[in-house]
Amino acid sequence: MPQATAKRKFHSKSRRGCFPCKQRHTKCDEIHPTCGVCTRTAVECSWPALPSRASSSQPSPDNVSVPSESGDCSTRNPERLYGGPLTVLPIDDMKLLHHWTAKLGFIHDLDHSPGVRLWSIDIVDIGFKHPFLLHGLLATAAIHKTLKDPQANRTSLLVQADTHISAALAVYMQLLQKPTLETSLPMFLFAALLFTYNVATDQVEEPHQTLDSILHCFRLIQGIKIVITGYWDYLKQLPIVIGSVHGLTDLTIIPLPEGGGFKEVTDLKQLASELDGPNRDVCMQTIENLHLCFLRTQTLLQNGSDDPESNRPKHIHHLFINWAVMLDREFLVLLAAHNPVAIIIVAHYAILVSQARYAWWASGWPERILNTSKLLLDSRPEYRQWLEWPIQQISKSI
């Protein structure tokens, strides 16, 4: 039989897109000064010079456009786009806010005691005072609806998600330069939200470079370290912070199981000992932190489940997120350079992630980490044995 010729997909060209998007042949959303794609991938965004025009029928960027119910969000008020007051909330954004409060926030509130509306109400109130956080909530709601609602307009939702997360990040990155007591709480909440958002987006479309996506998540959440360093004594006393981490404001209070355990993790130090001085020290500390995370996870599991469906305590994910927060920048450099020891450490980390399959945003992430690790070590057969335990443990957790 003659082979069918695959139909070529045609995309509308973005003639005024940024240079990085043009080089990657990626559709640019043309949001200035940094487009959504470059914001997510942490790439410097540069633009071609636009020809001068004596007159134009296009609306001035200072004008406020009130989108109709059709969801046209092509014209944005720059003040709104970069986190300023939301003087006009389009109908589609109102739908996202409803989705957050009625469904997504409600899902997170199930982790808490009856009557607690931490995620569906309290965090929204803070978002109205700090719009960049509200943008983050709306972006996350758009991704969740894309994944969970088969009747939804996927294209429109992804545009909304991209627009809102770009607006949120533009302000958040500025605030990271000089956090204050007033902004520390919304920054803390947004940093945690940002991690879940980026992990969840990989479910929408498989990233071309999975390791880059993993690194991007790790780098984004590093911002929380800046907030914690200066304001944790204040934050850990706030009821909303205590509730958001299930009271685990100090992970060291989780008792370690008697007799230790997880020799497979501590054995990784044999690999790290073969590295040169600075890299060896960084990996040794990273492995030690990972081992402590495994031990504390075991303690929580032994203390029983608060989720009958998954048979897992619903706050385990705070432990593996905390490990990512505490990663040293030098370790991320090693991981970006495809250092085999760093790759194997992250493959073991995927076991912890697999314990939180109850979290909608973590679905498939352990497998993506593990498959990427196997692929990167495919040409290094001497390291394959170090992936046997992660492969076994993750397959058991499915």
C-alpha cells in the first residue's frame, strides 16, 4: 500500500515576535518587554525594531479594553499585565476565578480540617491585595481546567495561562530583588504555586527537553529561599503559612525512624566521592539532604494516612518541595551539564515525588524524571546499575 503523506501543520506566523521565539520556530505572544515563552524558559527576550508609522488605527497601549464574552484577550492594559490593579476583569478570567474557588481551591482545601477555606478563599483575598498572586492563581486554574475539562477550549485556556503567568512573573522577579515584610507572604505563596504550575504544564504538552523543564522548576522555586532567608521567623507564625504547610514549618521536628534506612541513597556518596573537591562537597550535601527527606517521608507514612483514596498523608509533597528549595546553585550547574552523579541523584529524588501521586499537578512527573535520566545515561553503561532501584520503586508506586 502507498504510504500516506503526513499533513503538515500550519501555524499563524508571529511577524513581530521576539528573536528567541523566531530562532526556535515558536509562536510568540508578543508580550513586552518579555514574552511568555522567554519568561517561562528564563531566556533573555530581544525584539526587532518596528517601523515607524505616522498614524495607526491600532489602539493605544494605554487604553483599557474590556474583552467580550468570546474571550478576546488580545488587548491588555499594561498596568494589569504587569501585576497592577485589575480594574477590569474579563468574563473568561472571572470563569477562571470561579474554577479556582469552586473546584481547584476546594481540592486543596480537602487537605485541611473541615471548614478551612485556606486555598479557595483566604489566598484569593491576599491575591486581590497583591495582583501578581491573583495572576498566578488564574494561570494555575487555566492549566487545571485544560487538563481536567475535556469540553473546555484548550487553545483559549493556554493563552490565558500564558498571559497570567507572564504578568505574575514580571512582578515577582522584580520583587525578588528587594523583598519586604509586606510582600513576603504573597511571594512565599506564589513561589509554592509557581512550582506546581510548571510541573503541571508538562502534562499539557511534553517538553522537548525534559531536563531543561526540570531545571526550570528547580530554579524558579529557588526564589522562595530569598524570602525565607529574611522573613521566615515572621512567616512561620502566620496561620495561612502554618496551614499551607500543614504545620510543618520546621521539618527537623519530624522524628527520624530508628535504625535509619535507605542504604540505596547513602550509597550514592560512593559516586560523589569520585568527583573533584567542590563538586564532591556539593553532591555529598545534596545526598545527605535527600537521605533526610527519605527518612522523614518514611516517618509520615508510618504515622498513617489522612487520605483513604491514595493511602498517603497529603502533606508528603512539602518534603520533596523543600528538598528542591534547598538545592545549591552549584548542583543545578552540574545537572545542567549532564553530570552523571547529579542525574542519578535526581532519579532517586523521583521516588519521593512518586509518593505524592494524589497531587493533580504531579501526575507523570516521576516517570518523566526517570525516563530522562535513563536517556542521558544511555551512553554511559557503567552508571546504569544506579538507576535500578529508582526504576523498581517507581514502578511499585503506580
